[in-house]
Amino acid sequence: MKKQGFLIYFLSFLIICIILSIWLVLYDNFSNNQKVFSVLNYNNKNQTIDNDVIDVKKTLPKKVIVKKPVIIDDVPFTSQAPLWNWNDFMNQEWCEEASIIMAVYWFKWLNLTAKKADSEIKDISNYELKIFWSYINTSIYDTAKILQKYYTFSKYNVVDNISKEDMIDSLSNWKILLIPAYWRGLHNKFYTSPGPVSHMLVVIWYDPIKKEFITNDPWTKSWKWYRYNEDILYSAIWNYPTSTHNLLPPSSTDIIKKSMIEIYK
């Protein structure tokens, strides 16, 4: 009887120990999953304003992902008046020609001097007179024809109905962009008012932190890497037509077509 009583007592003790061990393990896991801590919130005078129990997981800062800027920094620059002859009417109309030269010389890894740019701009404008009867305004489509026929150049795409995202995606794929624009819509503080109506420039990279497109703007001598707010530049994009005379500004009722030429290597 004594042995039987001892056995019952021992088994009971063993069962209690097992149950207690299981309970301790479950309690420890539960505590880890529900850990909380007390945080004191302070105002600007270092006075306690609240004392709440806050879930640890909810207090962790959100991870912010910032894309690196798309930088294509080897695009040569020229003004549309390379020798600074702004009194010559022709120099005021050569933005398309200057943009074409910057793009082609970038593709060919060529050095571009002011004297070379001036000579080549004049050659392109003379070629335009033969096929378009004018060099004053050249649409994005006719600009592409100059690339193809004058330079025998094929590394380009004409893209219509573009968005800002399309522009950024193209730059991310190491393409530079020839952009036609409503000149006055760029709101550039360095432009002399009222200035021309149409304009073309080269977009070479994008800064996602400042939300700016960086351009080689041929309107002046020193606007390599000139920055435009992304919304201002995109809003100003205008696929203007080829013409033999100065264009009128687009009206508020006009359907503004937004197009670009991608240049790639």
C-alpha cells in the first residue's frame, strides 16, 4: 500500500510539472508577441503631455525608398547662337538645329566646339530650306526627318501622347529626349519677354528628389544642365507644326499634343 501511494504521488507531481512547463512556454511566446512599452510624449517645453502604452510594431518608422537620379552627363552643349550673334534673326530660330546637333554628337561621342556648331547649324538650316522651304519652325516629325536624311541617323523613336512617367522611363533607359515646347510656358526667368512662341530643347536627366528635369537648353550660351520643375516643363510640351512664319501661341481651346524624340545608343 505504501508503494502504491508513493507511485500515485510521484505521477501526480510529474503531471503537475509537465503542465506547468507547458504553461510557461506558452506564456513566454504570448508575451513576446504582445510586448508593449510605455512612452512618455513631450511638448516643446519638455513637459509630459501623455503616457500611453504603444505597440512596438506600430512605432517603427516606415522605410522610405528614394530612387537615385538618372544622370546622363556626357551630352555636349551648344547654344543656338554658338558665336553669340543674337542680333541675327536666324540665330533666334535655330533651337531645333542646335538640339539635333547635341543629340547626334552625344551618340557619336564627338567633341563639339562653338565654331563647329555654328557651321553645322547653318548647313542643317540650308538643307531644311531645300526640303521644307523654311527653317523657322520645324515640327517633331520633320526634326526626325532631318536626323534621318541629313545625318543618316536611325537610333531614334518619335513618341506621341507622352506622360511625365514616359519621359522618366526613357531617361532611366539611358535615352535623351528632344522636346518641343511652348517657349513662354516654360516660365524661365532668364528669357527676354515676350520672346518666341516655339522652342526645342534636350532633356538629359531627371532628379527625383527635387522633381526636376535637367536640360541642355540652347536658348542661351550657358544653360547646360538647366533645371525645370517637372510639372512646368511637361505642361509646356507642345508638338507645334512646321511653318514658314512665326506661330501664334496655342489657345486654351487647342488640343495640345505632347510628343518627343528619344535618342538612344
